[in-house]
Amino acid sequence: MGFMAAARGTLQMEMSYDVNYLNRLLMGSELVLEENRTRLTQSILLKAGYSQTDHLAVDALFSYVHQSRSIHFKESVRAT
């Protein structure tokens, strides 16, 4: 997870953003079509590192994850 070795006094930073949108469900190898469920996951990773000497560095990893799920129910109409 750390950075490659760098010269003394080097500051390294990396940021990544990932989005996953799921609207299908697999049960084993069978695809289950569920039109009423969705899930959205967003994540941000920020990695920073500073080389204090040629052989000593300090790295830090910060993360943020947001997940939302939606379930939509269809109204059923009863005949009277």
C-alpha cells in the first residue's frame, strides 16, 4: 500500500475515486432480475507519504465511503 522509495524530502500524494452502481443480483450463477432495488457506492481514497530520509518514510491513508440503497415498491390495485 505504500509508495515506492523516494529521495529525502519527497512528498508523494495519490487520490482515487470509485463509483459502483448495482441494479442486478446474482444468486450463484443465476441472474435474478430485480427492477425495484438499486445500490450506489462511492469511495474516495487519499494516500500521502513523506520521505524523511533515504531509508525512512511516513505514509498515511484516508478513506471515505458513501453507500445508498433504494427499494421501490409498486402499488398493487385490488379489484372490488
